[in-house]
Amino acid sequence: MAASSAASMSIGSTISFGSKTGPFPQSKPFGVKISSQNSFTSFSGLKAAKSVSCEADSSFLGKETTSALRQSFALKAQKQNQNFQYQLQPQASYKVTVLGAAGGIGQPLALLVKMSPLVSALHLYDIANVKGVAADLSHCNTPSQVLDFTGASELANSLKGANVVVIPAGVPRKPGMTRDDLFNINANIVKTLVEAVADNCPDAFIHIISNPVNSTVPIAAEVLKQKGVYDPKKLFGVTTLDVVRANTFVAQKKNVKLIDVDVPVVGGHAGITILPLLSKTKPSVSFTDEEVEQLTVRIQNAGTEVVEAKAGAGSATLSMAYAAARFVESSLRALDGDGDVYECAFVQSDLPDLPFFASRVKLGKQGVEALISSDLQGLTEYEQKALEALKPELKASIEKGISFIHKQPVAA
């Protein structure tokens, strides 16, 4: 697509022309006005920039992150080129592998990851039907090279050199099925895939989507421990969908601008273990007791809402792919040196008396840099009671995952 001398492009997320919106809510790409005659070789049709102007409310970037990025650009402008105010040069330099790329989540997730200017290689693995997905995606004119890998014999090659591995593989929920019903099938799938990750890219960020996350993340941790490569800072249960839903539902309920809404969600990723901290909503809004209960229950049961609406045809695939892509993009930004990346995730934690817990974390080049404990301070009575109520169920799910691995030793 040809671009005029004043095109619009998003940084830290997708590339877009003449648009002010980006696909990832937390990546918050902002508009960059480009006007120059110098060629910009990384992306066909774009021109290098002599000046950069940020349109902060044109995307999902928060005000603090936008401010930090403005300062970063200003510093780079001074250092990189004395002849120009700033030369725009995104570097696509990260390899992402999606395990389960032909599935209902894997396909839209792969498309969204393909749109990231930070990705140089996108490896798609599945047990079948992935070749066509890769061929289709490879026609998209974004920088990453797409390669397909089919079956167990190609799993290792799909992982070599990966910086981020995303695991949506597994069977979806069907009407009347709980996340625990998925356990035996998905537990074995996650075990096998994480064994391969441990053998081929032990330093990668590992994003677990396969349900039940409350159990599959502990399974992954035990596999990595037995392989001698466990780094708790780099293992994540992707609970971003709970945050995405909370933000959406609160914005709708209170009629506030969605781009500004941020609701931390803690606990786990199933039923009552999902606890939106509505009292910590930014910007600050007031809720009646009835609204708190209605919103909390809806956020907790939103997955079932989709399963029932699809009437047996699937579960939450598109919204999950969107949320997972947001978390991938945040991880890539952190790996690329952005010092202002925060997401909620299910990680090894010492915040409550549980070995794993979902909370807001700060991401950095080495993974989790800090657990944000302030979200759990000053809770309302309702939230405090809900927090205590979720602990036994979450603890049982964690122990179920750990015991599964102890009963089935990891392959050498």
C-alpha cells in the first residue's frame, strides 16, 4: 500500500495507515506523523521521519506509558542522528512460536502477532492443518517470516531460538463443561509441549493459555523444575482476558471512555478464583453494592456466556486471541527495553499464602521484575471476603497440577 508523505503508523503494536486505533489495548500505539523524502526501508511504502508527533488518545496506550515513550523518542532523536530530529527505525528482532496455531485461538492469535513490528520470525506449530494457516499468513505484508511445523517430529525445530512461546493448544470447553473437565486432556498436552520448550528454548518467556490455567501453569513449572531450567520470572498464565472483560464491562456499565479504564484482576483464571478489584478501577468510579456483585459475577462467568452463546460451536476464541496478543506485545515491549510495562498474569507469587497467584506485575527483559502488592491493600469488605473465599479452590487446582506431574515423571 502506497503511503503519502504524511502517513500514520503505530509504534509498539500494529502498523496502520490513516487510522488512529491499534489492535492491542495495553500496547497503546499512538499516531506518528511522518513527513520526509528519506526512504524508510523496513516497511514498504513508508518514509523516514524528520518529526514525530504523538496522538495519545488515539489508541490504547495509557497516559504514563505515552509520556515515557515520548521521552524515549526524544532521547533517541538526540543520540541516533545529528542530521535529523529523529529517524524512525522499528527493529523486528524477536521470534515468537505459537504451539497450537491451527486451532480456534491459535489462528487469530497468529494473525495479530504477525502484525507486530517487533516480530522477525513467527513459527506456527500444530499436529495438523497448520501448513495452510502459515501460507495464508505469509501473504500479509508485515516484517515477520512465517514458518509452519507439523507433528511431534517438527516440534523441536519450531522452538529453537524462540524468545516467546505461546501455548493455546488443547481442547476447548463445550456447553456444561467446566475447566476442570478439560484437565486430563490438556494436562498431558501442556506437559509434552513444555518438555519440548525446556529442551529447545529454556530461556524463552512461556505464555500458558491452555485451560485450566490454575492447574496447567503449576504443571509447566514442575516440568521445568524436573528439567532443571525453571525460571519463575518467565512462566506466565495468561489471564489478560479477565482484565479485557473487566475493562469492557465497567466502561459499558458506567458509560466512561474505554481507553481510560483499567481494572486489576487477581486470583486465578476460573470461576470464583477470578476477582476483579473494582475498588481499584482507574479512573476512579463509584459502584453500588449491587453493581459490584453484578459486574463481579459477569466477569467470572464471561467464558460461560460465550460458550452458551455459541451453542456448542466453541468457546471464547477471538477475545482470548486478542487478549493473548496483547500480552505477547507487552512481553515483546519489555524484552525490547520498555521500562513501563505492566500486566496482570498468573505467576509464582508470595503475595497471598499460595504458590501461584494472578496479580499485576511489572515486566522487564528478564520477565517479572516486580509483583505489584499495592493492589491488594485497602480492599473493600466484599473484595476481602471474595479473596479469602477463592483461596481454597485455587489452592486445590494448583495442587492438582503439581500432583499430576509427580505421578507422571517428565521424560528425560
